[in-house]
Amino acid sequence: MAGKEVVAAGFIVFRCLSSEIQYLLLQTSYGRHHWSPPKGHVDPGESEFETALRETTEEAGLQKSHLEIIDNFKKTLHYPVKGKSKRVVYWLAKMKDPEMSVTLSDEHIDFKWLKLDEANKLITQFKDLQTVLDETDEFLQSKYSNL
């Protein structure tokens, strides 16, 4: 089992508020209390997309009906964790109601809606996640050029 890849999935959730794009980051209640988008491990028999939806509901209280899933956008990260290879797949989702409240699980102690530069400051230890957020923002700026 030592070589088995760990797989997680989640959503980069954003909202458009006052003509700016803001990203949802959650702060963990464990370890170094790092910040990341909602995500979690894929359960047996579950697809990665199903995991992303389940984890976003569990960790942030946001259900599929609250989100507009953005087509043609999926990012995958690969990095080592505790001697194992980890793969994290992120899809992109827009909040249908930008004012809707986030409900945290006990896995997290805080959340923030942040513009790209502010979000990147909170995730400085995860350069690959910063790159994904940069690419996400570039994609959204072109998609939502009316912002």
C-alpha cells in the first residue's frame, strides 16, 4: 500500500460581488491551520466529481443547487504527503447567490472570501495552488469580461 496514490477532490468556489471575483478559502482546525478551497478524500465507489460535491457540502454547507458548475474547467495538482503521492482535482463553481452564508464543519475554524492577491497571500506555502488560482482568475477574467 505504500505506493498507493492518495486522491482528493474539491471545488474552487467563487462569487462575483461589487464587480470583483472573490474566492472561498477555508482554514483547517487541524495541523498548521492552513487555508484551502473545500476538498477531501475520495471514498470507495465514489467518483472524484461526487467527492468534490460531497466535500463542498460537508465543509462549507454549499450544495450543488447553490452552485453554478463552470464547464470546461478542471485542474489537477500532484504533490507528496507523508511519503505518498497525492493527487487533488479541483472543479470550478460560481455561487448563485453571492450573499449566501457559508456553514463550516468541525474540520474548519474560519473561512474568507478573498480577491486573488489576498487569497494567494494566505496560501504562500502551496505554490502549486497559487498557480491554479492564478490560472482560474485568468480564465474567469476572460469569461466574465463584463466585471
